[in-house]
Amino acid sequence: ISIEVELEVRDHVATVVSTLLYENKEDKPIEAVFVLPLPGDAAVCHFSAVIGQTQIVAEYLLSVFQAREEYDDALSSGQQAFLLEESDQSPDIFSLSVGSLPPGESASIRLEYVTELAVQADDGLRFCLPAVLNPRYQPQGSEGPSVQVTSVPASLVPYSLSFSARVSSPHPISKVESSSSLDPLQYLNAEKTQATVRLAAGHKFDRDVELLIYYTDAHQPTAVVEAGQASAKPGTVMGDLMMMLSLYPEFPQSVMSSVASCGEFVFLMDRSGSMRCPTSSSKREETRISSARDTLLLLLKSLPMGCYFNIYSFGSSYEHMFPKSVEYSEKTMEEALKKVEEMTANLGETEILKPLEHIYSQPCIPNQPRQLFVFTDGEVGNTKEVINLVKKNSGSHRCFSFGIGEGASTALINDLAKEGGGHAQFISGGDRMQPKVMQSLRFALQPAVQDVSVTWDLPKGVSATVLSPPITALFQGQRSLVYAQVSGQSSEAAEGCVTVKYSLAGHLSQNQLRFTLKPAEDTGLTVHRLGARTLIRSLEMEEREHRGQQVGGVKEKVVELSVQSGVSSSFTAFIAVNKSDGKEIQGPLVRRNVPAPSDNYYKPATVDRSYHHQDKIDALLQLVSLQKASGCWLLDAALAAALGKTSEEVEKPKPASVNQQVWATILALIWLHGFKTDAKEEWELLAMKAVSWIHAQNECVEAGNEVLGCSVEKDSLGL
């Protein structure tokens, strides 16, 4: 009937409490099975239910087999029972079984989880409350899903949502934005380090709710120390101090000023039928596939001369533009652009495993580091198989992933980047895909960080055990979170230091962070649970890698850690049984699979968009589409039209001594800087390429400004 969500954000992490109210409107007792989408990295840590006046708390986690057995036994003996379990194929889907709900009775389910907040291209921290769960395609031959998803159009789901958030941070909160309507932000103190915000009344929970939180000075590295659980044994994950480090590496400017001019760029584009859906409910005229095509145009124009590239597309089958990656030139770029224009979402279901296997089977090109860009709406059912494959090949490439549209699998998108040493981005609501993708291209053009090491300087008698996997990817200005279990005794005033060392383009660099061992107040066990979840995910990955081999005890370790920390895993489930009510439920139970809202019930677009055959083409893309692979523009009628001028208006003022292409390129650069500063992230790389081509034709700038009525300085063009 309704869902109430309370969000507590502390700096970079969040605790979410969801209360879901269900009612049996049938005249028979039912067993209702709900499928819940959750963030892929969420650690579920509490589960309880209220039926009538009786509260039932899931006091413990059991192995999945034991939990299902206990649940079935309770139902067969007429008791009320609740079971919450994670899908064994994807950690962002949970199944909630509500057993023995009498006719006319309502049940209130309370679910609590903790999660990290991802950093976006504009430095905002993103929290997403998933409402939409799109059907996941299960390829033939894959292990079957433990959780079956029944879907209905999101617009038909009658749930209403009440949502409130409280935000606190050491840094002032500059603003909070959302894809949905919010009431005004309320600051709780003069420093603006605490605030509350609510979703505006009347919100129908038929689409994901996205919250973007912005802090001032967000790039400061921080350390949070959390006291252990008083009842837990010292020396255990829950009994010791837990530390969370937020690291923001700063690379030497001399290294960052040089952009890589080499690399093999492989773009893997989803062309399954669901890519015909609108990018969001507010942009129904723009489909996911048309937005993806526009993005490929920008990417192809921004690649450096001398690199190699290829484009794959996939659905039930897959295709590649070239038999193997080709050198980037005017000829290969134009050939690729023609094929990109013709791309439609006509390849059926979403099967990503086969094209990935083919890409990894291709030999790497010497001195051309492989960079893989994956674009998908994330509707795959074999997430863990796909992630295993990426991890197995992580030594030969970096993987950058993009989740398109509401309902994209957070588990798939985040883990592709995490295991592939790249960066994940989500494009939903009113987001433009292009700035996010171009940020990832800038990351890909950064030199790869190598030989990352983390060393600790701690007081005598104190030691740190890192629970996070080793850091394999560091990017300028992007956060890395590290969890560590801190054992031993020290005074609260004691201090420590952590040093991150790495090699970047042959230069040895290091960043240091000093911290106090005094535990933070009011964090509860959030950091402990996130640390435990990080270790659980690593152990689960290890178990999958060695499945079928005689590797002892990994599954048992996961179950033990899950039960000890109260954090869910793929091998455990929450079970709650109401043993207090002596009355047995009368009559046979009717099983009801309650459908989840899906975003993918739109009619396919009848007219597909292309760059050159659309009346109202985006002005920026029109100009970009005319740029040559070398970075220059030609002085012709098409350029004049893109600049909003006649051919005579752009040709006549050209200084006599200046080459036509140089003049055309200067005009294009001035137009970008003069009229499209708000989209600079999208064109910055291709403009750098243009400036390199021009080199230093300073005399054109003044005349170009006069033609276009601008006053752009030479310095701002990089000349």
C-alpha cells in the first residue's frame, strides 16, 4: 500500500530504514512473495515485521538452506513467518516472502541497510532508492536465478512513498538536488553541516528516487574510526575498532598536463530491445539508443590520433565494426560514424557474456593499453558470471561502465568497473549521458597507476588489517574507500598515519593522511557493517572463482561472518517466525508473486534518430560531427550553418595569410567557448585536439571574435 523511507547520511555513507505496508485484500490467507531492488553494494542489517499488534524481529541470520527449511516448517504448522534472501545471481535483488497473512490483515515490514554513496562527475554524492526492477535476461546455459521477477508497468503500481533524509558531514552542505520534487532544504545549524530534506507530498513510487548531495571542500581525505560492538569478542570484525578511509589522490600537475596519445579503446554498446525505451519518464522523445549514438559521436571525435579502436554491439547476438581494432584515422573514424548512425535497438535480449569473451580473446596491441567502455541498461540475469570474467581479465585492461535508464543493475555496473579497475557511471532521470561518459574518457586517458601500496604508522601495540580488496585503480580527484579492522589497545588521543604510494607514468608519488584513533560519536555500527560487507563480497568472489575445486572453508567463512555481523550474504537469509500466536492459520495458503514495477513497457520508437537526418539536431553535436579526426574543421557551408552564419559571413573576414582550415578551426573553438561553456565537459577533449592542431595561430582570434560577436581571450583557447 505504502512505503516510508528514512535516510541518514553521514559524510560518504548512508543508513536506510524502509517500512513497507502490505495488506491482504483477498478472502483467503496468502503467502506473498515480493521482489525488492536494492543498491548493489547495500549491506542489509535488520529485518522485522508487525502483524496486527505483534512485532516479529529476525533476530538472526541462517544459512539459506536452514532458513528456507525453518520457513517451510513454520508455514506447514500454521505459523506466520517471513523470509528475506538475496538472489544468488545478483546482489541487488532481494526476495521477501510473507507467509500466512490472514484475509483482511495488514503486515508492516521494516528493512534496514547501509550503503556507500558514489561520487559523480560533478563531485555530487549519489544516493538512489530503486523503485524500478527491470526483467533480467538469463542466457541459455547460465545458472538459473533463485529469485523470479514478475513485472508490471511502473505507472500501474499503486504504492505511495514518504521519503525524508537527514544529512551530516564535517564539511558544509552546499545543496541537495533530486530527480523528484523536494521540499526546501532545512539547515539544522549555523555551520550548515547538518540538514534535513523531504520528498514533496504526493510522489508516486513509480520511478527511482535519486538524491545528489554536494559538500564544500569535498575532496579532503578523511578517516572515520568507529568503536566496536560492546557484546562482541575483541579480535573479531565486530569487536575491534573499524576504520573507513576516504582517499582523494592528487597527482603531480606535470604528469596530469600530458594526455595519453595511445591506447586501444573498445566500445561495447547494448542494442537489446529495451534500449528503445525513453532515457527517462521526463524525456520520452529521447531513447536510450539515440542518446548512446550521440555519445559515441563525441567519443569518436575525442580520441587521440595514433590510438586504436573498435565498436562492438550486442543483444541476443553480437557484432563488431572491424574484425580487430584499427588505427584511428580520418578514414576509420568516418567509416565508424556511418555505422553508428545506422545503429538501432534490434538485437533482441541482453546477453553480454559472449561479446566480452570475444573481446578478451583478441590479443592486446603492444604499447596500446586496452580501455573497455560498456554501455548497457543492465538487464542481465547472470551478473556474477559476467563479473567473474571481467575479474579474470583485469590484468589486461581497464573497464569503464555506464548504466543507462532507471532500473539498471547497480550490481552489474558497479562491479564491472570495480573488478576492471575503471569507473562506473549511472545515467537516469534528467541526466545527459555525454558529460559523464567524457569524464570517464578523461580517466581512461590518464596514465594507469601502478604498484599501489598502503602502509600504516600506528601506536605501539596497535595493528590494522585491511578488509578491502587491494587498490588497483586510482584516478585524479576520485575517491577510494578503504576499510580496516584496528586491533590492540591505545589511548583515545593516540594518532596514526596511512601512506598511499604508487607509480604514475614512471614517477613515484605518495599521499598521506593523519588521523586520531578516537572513535566517532553517533555512527552506530555503520562502518563495521560496511567493512563486513566488503569482506563478505571478496570472499563470495573467491568462492565463485574456485567453485567445484577443493578449496576449504570459504563458504563457511562467509556464513560465519554474515551471522556474526548481522549483514546479509548470498549464502544466508533473514528468518522471522511468529511463535507467540497459538491460533493456526485456517485453510490452504494461496501463493502470490507480487509484481515489481518495471521501466520497460514503452512502445518502441517508430522513428529513429540520426545525426544528419534530424530537423532539430542539437547545435553542439552538429558542430562536433563536422570535426575531422586530426582535430581541424573545414571551411564550408556546413560549418557556416552550424555556427549560425552564411558562408560569406565566415569566409570574407578570414585574414589573407591564414589557411582555410586553421580559420575554420579557430571559429569552431571560439563558438564552443563563447556559446557552449555549460557543456565544456563534453567538448573539452576534442577542443584540446583542435588546439594541438592549430599550434599557435594567434592572429585569427581577434578576427574570429569580431565575426561571432564574442570576446574570448587567446588564453582561454589554450593558445
